Amino acid sequence: MKSSVDLYRLMPLPLRGIDPSRLAARREELGLTCEALAKRVGVSARMIFFYEEGRHTPTPQRLRRLAAALDCGVDVLTGAARGQETLVDLRYTAGLTLERVAELLRDSAAGRELRVSASKISELESGRPVRGRYWREPEMTGRLVAPLAKAYRVPVRMVVDAWMRTRPGEPAPVVAPQRKPEASGMAALATWRSLNERQRVYLGEIMREDRMRETEMWMRRVQRLPVEKAAQWRALPLALQAPPSVVGYTRLQERLRGREVHDPGAGPTIHALERRGLVVVTEDSVEHPAVGTVGRVLVEITRRGRAAAREGLGEPRDPGPAAHLLSEWLWGVVARVAAAEPAGLEDDGLAGRSLFFIGVGYRGRTGGRPSRGLVDSVPVMAPGGTHVVEYRWRLTPLGRRHVAEFLHVYRELYSHIDTAGLDRLAAGEP
């Protein structure tokens, strides 16, 4: 027979509470009586009274019905700020009990291997150690993220963020990179097969030169040397508009000459690839020691061109970034805020749409997902705390953890973005 202590350990934590004053305020705002709201929700008026008095807490399903009846989000009733959701917030918004979540997760291989149960989900949501084999292995718990996202009907990124807020003292779950749809590979292969042999050689050599340039930029960054923006270094020198006997050949021309397919200048082959959207051709001028200022032709492979060359040459597809990682644009914004720590970035230093994706309290569009809550506008008080002098953008605790956990990944994904001063955050320094 189990002791009372053992039984207590197996009991789920108390349910997520609502803010009674918020419930009453929303009901009164809509001009509803307790009886009218009770009728909409399917409970007694006495139960609505108990909710507003804080004497009872609605179940996840009933909380969701309350929010629907009051035409608002669950977060309005619980007081959970947008961009600061925890795992229990996601479950309540989905209207699921601990038992139902455990049941859904056991349909996945990861859920079965982790022997998911209601009590383990409760431990996970509370931040307590989860009993059982594999629960301390980030690679294993990372496999549980996608099934959780499916159960809660939210993106994977929201589950990872909520997990990191809920369990701040642990490594983040390791989420595998996204696999690109097979159809995109088939389309890329079809594009490759539509090219003639000469065009295929050109496209393949341009892709190899692009990769060599990428490696060179990575090495420069490691050595803390200046690195151009990707828009500049990805434009590869193709030809100088002067006699080769005087100015020589570019590295890309030497590649093509080695394959015996070199056209003088840009040539018809490059223009054919450009018409298909596989490369972009531009021109500029440079100083050459033998002839002075000389025109130069540049070529840049497009994503479509890179995919076609990769498929046609049988090279492995580059996996897309994991679903919880930021786009290049948003990572650039977060990196700017991180570089300004601990003082923070000026209030007018962030503007535009980025805040709807990473700012606390923002939502991308009506009915859209809340922002990730990686940055927040923080007041700076005058000496003595008499008044607010200004507001500055700073990383939230989750923002700091996100930078610390994934800085090394972002440096590989977006090597042109300056992150030289962020190592202190990765080391846990202020």
C-alpha cells in the first residue's frame, strides 16, 4: 500500500489559475450577467460567481469555453503576457487536461520511449525534475517537441520557447533541423535536367566557387578579420572587361577553363542561366595595377540555382534551420539588442515589423501567434527612482538564454552578421 507521501508525489500540480478580476471585468465590459455567461459556457451562475470570487478554478476545457464566450484569448483571463507563455499556458490555451496530453504524446515514438504520463507532464510544467530514463537528455526530449506542438496546435518554436521559460536551469531540448519537402528536390532536379551540358558545368562551378568563398569568409571571421556583407561577397568576380593577356583570368574563369567550357566575358551561357533565374549578373569597376580602372562582371548563384546544382550533382541537401531558430532578419535584430547589453538599445533603435515577432506583448496580426518575447522595452529610472528617464530595449531572460544556447548555430547559419561581442552572453556573463 502506497504511503500518503508517495500518493502526493504522483498527484498533478494544482490547475492553472485565472485572474478573477479579469474575468469579471471582461464579463461586465460585454454587459453580461453571471446568468447569461453561465448559459453560454454551460455551467451554473453559481459557478461563474465562484470563479469571479477565486473560490474555484476552471478546468482547461472550461477555461477555453469561457474565453470563447467572452470573445477573448485565454491569456486575457489568466493574465499571461503575450510572448511569455509557459508550457502550462500552452496546454490551457489548447483546452487539454494533463491526462489528454499524455494520451496524445503516447501516440508518438518519443512519447512511448519517455513513458509519458500525466504526472510526468505535471512535473515538466512545474520545472521539477521529471522522473524516468532519458528525461535529462536534450536530444531525447527534443523529439517530444514536435508531438507537443501538434497537441497544442502551435508552432514548434512556441513549445521550445515555453519549455525554456518553464525550465530555465536546464539545457534547451535539441530539435532536429527541418527536412525540406521532397517535391522541392524533384523540381530542382527537373530544372537541372533541362540544362544543356555546358550550362550544367557553368552552374556547378559557380556553386563550388560560392562555397569556397563562404569558407573563406568563415575563416576570416574566426581570425577576427573584417568580413563583407553576404550581398557583397556572394557576388563572384566572373570576368574583367579587358584583354586577358593584360589582366589575366579570375578564379572562376580558371575553373571554367579547366573544364574547357570558358566563354569570353559574361558569354551566352551565363546569360542563359540568368534568364532561367539560376544566377544574377551585375557589373561594377575595380582598380587593376596594369590598366587602372576596369569594368568587372559579377555573378551570384540564386537559391533556385544552388538547389538545381546540388540535386543534379547528387550532393546532399542542406537541411533547413530548425523550426525554433530565427530568420536571418530577426537574428540580426536580436544580435543588435544583445550587443547593446547591459545598457540596452535606444527606444527608437527598433522599429518596423520585427517587434511583432520578438517583442513582449506583441502579436503579428489579429488572431495570429504571440511574439516570441525575446526583447522587451524596459524603463530606465532617474536617480532615486523618482521618474522614468527613458525606455530601452533589452533581452528578456528567454532572449538571453536563446542567444546563449544557439549563438554557435547562428554563427554558422548567418556568418555575415556581426556577433563578435556576444560571447559573454554565451558564457552567462551580464
